[in-house]
Amino acid sequence: MSSPQISFEFFPPKTAEGTEKLHVTRARLSLLKPKFMSVTFGASGSTQQGTFDTALEIVSDGFDAVPHLSCIGASKQSLRGILAQYHAHGIQHIVALRGDLPPGMKKVGELHYACELVAFVRAEYGNWFHIEVAAYPEYHPQAKSPRADLENFVRKVKAGANSAITQYFYNADAYFRFVNDVHKLGVDIPITPGVMPITNYTQLMRFSAMCGAEVPKWIARRLESFGDDRDAIQAFGLDVVTAMCERLIMNGAPGLHFYTLNSAVESKTICERLNI
């Protein structure tokens, strides 16, 4: 099995302890020579400065930094300011997202959808930025229908997206079906599977309920049966996710994008098991 391209996602730390932990995590994962390291962007720009600072640290370490950019709740002028900062620092790769409004905020902003954000970036900077967009193999939880969600994805690609990263999933068939469906609609950009290592049952179920990712019943029941046995949860999770990643790569996925939650151990172990 050939070695796939890998990438890692981090979130901006909010404490000195979190900052130090992320330094250690990045140092450990950098040994795997990832294609890039992405940095999340909080709802309505709530982590804007943290995203920027973390991206610059990644660049200073010699890696391709890929900051997330969300349009929800943002003005075109504020987006121009953020893009100008990245342009000035030579960052040419972003993840363009609609994003979510924080609780209590009703101002949507000037751009309502990710396809509009992609088109805006293209209008402002031409082909300077390589633009990633999100894909949802199990469909976006707010989509009116599976067909509508596929059409929304196609709109992002037609607006100028270069490639895509999926929401995490634990059913590889959902990924293959999604890729096949959008290919039939004329989309041929690389679609990289997003991978969420399993470390905590309660956290996983909470995240999955929020983002619409399905945790197959057999996985959920096994995890639940382990109770507070973190070692058993981690061991089972590594087996399940590694097997899924192996199947994805063997059947043509262009790479793997790990949602690290700022921890190196699980993602690094999966990569080692895959001989990456």
C-alpha cells in the first residue's frame, strides 16, 4: 500500500497550558511530514486572532499552514482584512466555510453560504489561494435533502474550490457513495476523508450529535460497554479507525485529514499502523 498524503487539524489554544500542549503535539506530528496543518476558526470569528497566530507559528516551523475562514456573521470588509493578512504572510491555502452563528447572535453577515465565500475569495485574489471546502458524506444536518446537499457541494466547486475535506465518519461506504455521486454531477476535485480518532465515548457522541456524523450502533454499543475504561476505549478506537483508514486508502482516497483535538498520540499511532 502506497503512503498517502496526510494532514492534521488543530484548534487555537486559549491558555498558556494549551499553547504549550499544542507546541508538543505539532512537534510530534511534524515527524510524519504532513502535507499541511490546518487551524480552525471559531463561530463568527471568535478565534480569529488565535487562528492567525497559530497559522504563523506553523509557517515558522516550515509547514504549510491552512487556516479556516468562516463567512457567517462577517462583513466583506472584515473578510478582506483577514485575507490581506494571510496574503501578506505568504499563506496561500485556506479552508472556506459557512460556519455557525454563536448562540444568541442573529446577524448572519453579508455572505450566507460557503459557495458565496469561495466566489468572494476568487473575485478578490484570483487564483492566489488554494481553497478547500467541506464535504458531508452523510449529508449536512441542515440540508433539505441528500440531493440538495450534493447540489450545494457542486455549487462550492463551481465557485472555485480546488479540493475538499469531509466531515468525519465511521462508515467508509458513505464516503465512497458521496464521491461517486458528485463525480456523476461533474465534480472531479480531490475529496480527502476527515478522520476523527476515538478517545472518549461521551465526547464522541456529543460531537457527532452536533455535526450530524453517524456513529454506527455496533461501535457505540461497544464503546458504551467499556464504561470508564479509557485504555479499552482507546484500543478499540484505534483498531476501528485504522481499519477504516486502510480501506479508504486501498480504494483510492487521496489522503487522510486527522481531526487531532490538539493531541498527537492517536493520530500518530494510526499513521504508524498504516506504515506512514
